[in-house]
Amino acid sequence: MQRTLRSLYWSFWLGWQIETNWAEPSLFVLYLLIKPLTGSLLLVFMYQAAFVATQGGVRPELLAFAYLGNAIYMLVGAVSTGMSGAVVSDREQYGMLKYIRITPISLQIYLVGRGLAGGLEGLVAALLTIGAGLLLPVGLWDGLRQHDIAWGWLLFYLLLGPPMLVSLGLILAGLVLNMARHGMFLSEGVGSALYLLCGAVFPLEVLPVWLQGVALMLPPTYLVEGVRRALLGPSSASRLLHAWQPGELTLALLGSTVLLGALAQVLFTLNERRARRLGRYDQTTGF
């Protein structure tokens, strides 16, 4: 157990140094603020364009809904992409994955540490984006004032979120182990699909009926919905999930996380064995 925690710590430390590119903290915080904030402001201007085009026919609370959902989703992309990205960069850019594989450290623990480092970056970016949203006229401050934050449920969602995101990252990392460096496009594609389907920036009921069923099978749907509802209250819920109580959202997130975790263990083990058998750890590929 002690060796596992030590391995997790040092892989997290290495991942954080790589993510920050060994930059000065103040410079890196500025980068973390500008990159996600500009993406969030794009949503703000899109909302304003729709508001003007419909002559005020867009519900005002949808702006806070989309802005906060986009900020929460930053965690999803940061963890999953960080783990699969570590495979590509360590194998093809640094040429170190084969050496990590033969060390006593578990490859899975190493990738989890790298993913958590990316998750911390995503968390900081999300907090900075939410903080900026409190100063911008996006309705976020009004939503927080009109509802008492459900700190207990928020804590539950935030505790269940990392295991779910790590499981998703392990699945993608296992698949990328057996792909060329363009396997990173797989992670980006999965991240974009989840961004579309999990209700991050628009209510689930606007999706086609058959895609609504797909959305309800995705664990990130319940993470985004739960955190947003804990902060903004039931009025921010998608109509498709409006009747769900916080406990039901938590059980759905817990159950889907357990299933995803079991699937991640199976798929990662199979892909890791295949990569070792085919010599994928020391191969370098071009575009």
C-alpha cells in the first residue's frame, strides 16, 4: 500500500511538472485562466446572438446553465485526455514508456497519477472560470444567491467524480496503447461526444429521443447534472432529470461508476497484454 501511494505521488508530481511545462506558477495560472475563459465566453456570445435573433425568446437562466456546465466538464476532458496523452507522449515524444513498463511501479498506477495531475489542472481552470463567471453578467451570481448551495451533495458528487473519470481514462489509455500517435484523436473524439451528450451546455431534452437514452447511460451526465444542481438548485435541472432527487442522481452516478470501473479493469488489462505481446511499448510512429 505504501509503495502504491508513493508511486501515485511521484507519477502525479511528474505529470504536474509536464502539464505546467516547468513554468512559473503565476504564468501558468494566467494560461489556465485565458484558455478556458475564452471558450466559455464563446458560449456567452452565442447565447447573446440567440437572444437577439429570437427577440428575447431564450430563457435567461440557460446562460448560467451552459456556463457552469461547461466549467464542470473541464474536469472530464482533463483527466481522460491526460491519461491517454501520457501514453502517446511518454512512448513517442520522450521514449520512456518502455522503461516505465519494466520498473516495479504499476503502469496503471502511473497513468492514474498522470491523469490526476491533469485533473488538478482542470479543477483549477474550472474554479477560475467559475470565479470569472461571478464577475461577468452571465447570471451565475444570481443563481447562487437564489439558492442555498447543497454542500453535502456537492461533496458526494465531487468524491464520486474522480474514480469515474479515472475509469474512463484507463479505457482510453488502454486503447491508445495499441494505436499509433494519432490515437490521441480517439480521446478528443470521445471527449467531444461526451460534451455533446452529457448535457454540459444544453438540456438533455433537446436531443433526439434515441440520443436521450444514450445520454442517460453515461456517467458524466450525472456528474455534470449533480454538481450544477447542487450549486444552482433544482431550477437548473434538465427537464428530463427534473423529477430525480439528489439521492437518485448519486445512486445513478455510483452505479454507473462501478460498472465503468469494472469495464475499465477488463479492457485495460486486455489491451496492456496485447501491447506487451506485440511490442507496442517501444514503437514510434509517424503521422
